[in-house]
Amino acid sequence: MTEIGWEAIDSAALAAFVLSLMLCLALVVTQRWHGRFTHDHLNGPQKFHKNKVPRIGGLALALSYAAVTPLLGGELREIWIMIGLAGVPAILAGLAEDVTRKVGVKWRLGATMGAGIIFALFTGYVMRKVDLPGVDWFLSFYLIALLFTGFSMGGVANAINIIDGFNGLAAGTLLILFGTFAWVAHQVGDDLVFQLSLLFGAVVLGFFCVNFPLGKIFLGDGGAYFLGYLLAGIGVLLPARNPEISAWTAILICAYPVIETLSSMSRKSRREGHSVGQPDRVHFHMLAYRHYARRIVRTPRASHLRNPATSLVTWALPVLTTLFVMASYQNGALSAVFFFLTAYVYGQLYRVMSLNTPNLPLRLARRL
């Protein structure tokens, strides 16, 4: 095992933060040279920014991840390399979309699922149980468990991409979730998962400082898929390495992006002429922008602050699930109850916002 505690990785975590921060700043400073390829569009159903911004934060994250490798040692370095190599399809597919805007949703989803399968093959960890009668029997067969692991990890990676809509929203959520995984790992004495979670968080923190509150750089698909893949990897490792921890604990930690994704798929499937993969303007965070952020920041001169204010409001959901995890991480059944309670809270908040948000068609609001 690796050396116990934070002291074994403090210098590597500091390096990860600094590298991520400096590389993100470098991309911002040099955008006049690469901007015509890397700037995000200003128009679209999910665009809430007014200035051209580089959307290749994923490149800085991937480079800082690779650069930290020599500072690690032992088992930690070995699994860090395996996780990084397995994640290459996810980051490449996302960056390709960021630059070309021509990589289809199915191809990107396939790449993230493929990364999950490679992760399982490289590390040897698969999802053998989810504490559901019947399902666990199927997962006792390795091939089914392998495919299910890839499917689940790809789903979480895409879930992070779905919530990436405002300055700091995805990155701040990831900091909360990685911190929660680190806390649970520390409680059960899993130093490897504890250290990985903190290191992943350090990489995110460097980007976060440039992204929030003013949005000088965006994650893009590459960054969202890569970080979502890392989050999913921790979600597989924690229960697989610690049988006393239920898979429901990992699911509860990731409840906000998972519930947002399931809700989005359900909503779009019920809307006539709207495909599941087609973007719209009624995600939870978009309604929070219209319903809460405009009330928090009323002055037109400060309207640009409504974007980060939306993140501050929406972070309440992952904070809530963190509190639930602290009360239930040793009890799988209670974690499952808290997951569905979070889904209920999400649904009630969504209903209130959709019915009281200006400019949202009433007929649409009633159908959501």
C-alpha cells in the first residue's frame, strides 16, 4: 500500500493545482492564436455567456494530469498511469468535438463507455454488485460486469457534460464530489482512493480558479468527459475495494449529475419532435438562472454575475447529498433512500422553478 495520509501526496497535489492553473491561464493568454478553432459559440440554446471563451480546458487538465505522474510513487503511480491511459478515448473524443464540432453524440458516448471498459481491464476493478436482487446475480458474470462498468462510467462522464452550463458549475460540483469521496475513503481507511480523490480535486481546482466566477476558460466536452470519467472511476474503486461500502453510496455521491441526466432524458423523450440528444433550455441549472440568479443579481450593470450566481445556487444539491452521505455511508439501504429523497427534492424544486420562471411557455412548464 502507499504511504498513509495527505503527507504522501501534498507536493504532488500542489504541483497538480499549479500546473492546471498555469496551463489554463496560458490558453487564455494565447487565445488570439488558437481562438478561431477553440472559442465557444455565442449562440445556441445552452449559451449564457456574452464573450468569446476558449473551450479547451480539457487540454490543460489532461496535460497537468500527465505532468504530475513522476511525482507519484508505488501503487498510487501505477494506478494513476492506468487510469490516465484508459481515459484517453474520452479526452480525445471530447477535444475533437471542441475543435471541429463534428463528432456526434453517439461517438462521444461510445468513447466514454470504451474508456470505462479499458479502465476495468487495466485496473481489474469492475462493478460486481449494486445491491439489487437479480441484478447482482447477472453481475456475477465477468463479461456482464465489464460491460455494465463501461456503460455506467460512460453515463457518469456524460452526466458531467450535461451539468456543464455556467461558470464553475461543473468544476465546483466536482470539487464537492471528489471531496466527499475522499472523506468516505478516509473513514474506511482506503488510502489509495483517498489520495486519488484529493489529487483529482487538485487538478480541478486549478481550472476552477480561472473558470469561476468570470468564465475565462471552459471545460468543453473534453474536460467534462475526462473529469466525469475520473469521477466515475473513483465511484467504481470505492465500493469494489471496500465491501462494507455499498454501490448506493457512490451513486448517492453522484446523485445530482445522475438525476439531472435521467430527468433530461425523460423530459426530452416526452416532448414531441425532440430527441434525447438534442439540447434544450430547461435544464435545472438553466431554470435556476432564470428563477433565482436574476433575483439575486437585480442590477442590470452586474448582469454578468448572474452566471456564477447560478452555480452558487445549484451547488446546494451536491452539498445536500454530501450531508446525506455523511449520515448513511455505512448503510446501503439508507443511502438508496437518500438518493430517492434527493430525486424528490430535485423534482419539487424543478416544478416550482418551471411554473414560476418568466418567459417559459406555460404549456411546456406543465408538461415537465
